[in-house]
Amino acid sequence: MTIRFLLIFLIGCLLAGCKSGFTKTSGTATFVPSNARDWQPELTTLPVVEFEGDSVTVRNIRNSLYLDANTFIPRYHSKKLNVKHLQTVDYIMVPFRKAPSLAHTMLSFGFRDGFHLVVSVEARLERGEKYSPIQGALMQYELMYVLGDERDLITLRTKHRQVDVYVYPSTATPDKVRTLFVDVMKRVNSLRNNPEFYNTVSNNCTTNLVSHINRITPGAIPWDYRVLLPGYSDELAYKLGLIDQSLPFEQLKERSRVTEKANRYEKSEDFSQRIRQ
């Protein structure tokens, strides 16, 4: 696919989504966004965050055990975290195998004790649904923030979906990381009470991350085609100084590819540290 073709396709999706209005159709019925549907098992449980001063208790952190891409044992746990112990945030990019100009994007927040909490903004699919960019533009999926550990959200992709994963260290200061984390966690709670429709172009994984970053640092990420085509979003982040610039971009990209390490150290207790070696 050429960039021009993808741009035309994405703009068409956006226009289709605008024309469709904010409704979800099923036969002749029309629905508003809802958190009460027959969800696919891995998307059933919404996370919730409880704030208490500098402490947050994050409930329903996903750490499922996968046998293959579609067979798994759902597992969740809760963890009390101290925002003051937040030190880093990494940008994770997962290019689509058949259309590398497109990608799924995530954030991973690193704490002093080595724990990493991943935020993955996803289309929340109902049982039996398959993801389609066009359906996503027609408001046929809800939006969900998945909170999980790195072993779940990275090896699901590297080992079972067999796609590459890149983990880029950001240049954000600890203060910025903490502000960003709180902003993201507040949105997690907001979506629990006020569900929204996913949109392939305007309300997806990358646009939500951009919104969070621009909310804490206005104008940090200007409009750019690489937001619409997030397979190039690492280039944009590098250009803007949002990720490490101590190496030429191509060297940084090769060093940030964690695919083989994630598969090799899948069962290691220090998984997050191993994939960053």
C-alpha cells in the first residue's frame, strides 16, 4: 500500500464515521455506546483506579496466561502504586504485519521497583466480532483502555500474533511522567462511567495518546500524517525529541526491537528488565 492510498482510505473512514453519527447499529436497532455487551473474553473486564493522595490502587491489571493467540486463561490482579515512585514512560509501537504503515501504539509506565504498567487503547470487540478499519470508522466498536503487565501485552503480540514490538525510551522527565500517568488513569475511570465509540481515525490508540501528551504539554505533538499512519509515529516522536535521540534513528529502532528477547525471556521474573538489556 502506498502512503497516498492509505491517506485516502483513512480520510474516507473519517468522513464515513462523521456521517454515521454516534450510534451503533445491529439489524434495525440503534444503540448508544455501552459497557454492557457480550464482550470477547480478553476485553470483558474494565480496569478501575482509586486515588488516595500520592497512592493509586489499580484494579483489574491484566496478566493472562496465553496458550495461543485465541486460547488463554484470563488473569487479573490489583496493585497499589505510589505516583512518586514513577520514573519512566516508554513508547511501544506494534506495526501491522500486512500494512506496516499502520500500527498499534501503547505506553508503559516504569516504577522504581521495576514494575511496568502498560496502557493499551483498543477497540472493544463483542464476542464473534473481528476488527475492521471500516467498521471502526462507522462507530461499530466501543473504546477500551486495557491496563496490563508487559508480559501479557507484549508477548501476546510477539509470540502469539507473531508481530514485531518496539519499545522506545521517552525523554519525559519524572514530573512529566507522573502528570501523564494521572491524566491517563483519570480517563480510565471516565470511560468506565461514560463509554465512547472507538473511531479508526479520530478516537483510536494513537490519537488518545497524542491527546494525553498535548494536554500536559500543549502543542507537543502538532498535526502530522504520521499520527494518521502510526507505523511512522516513531519517526515523528524522534523528530520531536519525545524519544531518545542519542543514536541515529535507524540504530535506535533496531535497538528498540524487543521481539526475540520478549519470546526468549517470556517466563523470566525480570521480564521487563530483560527486554531492555
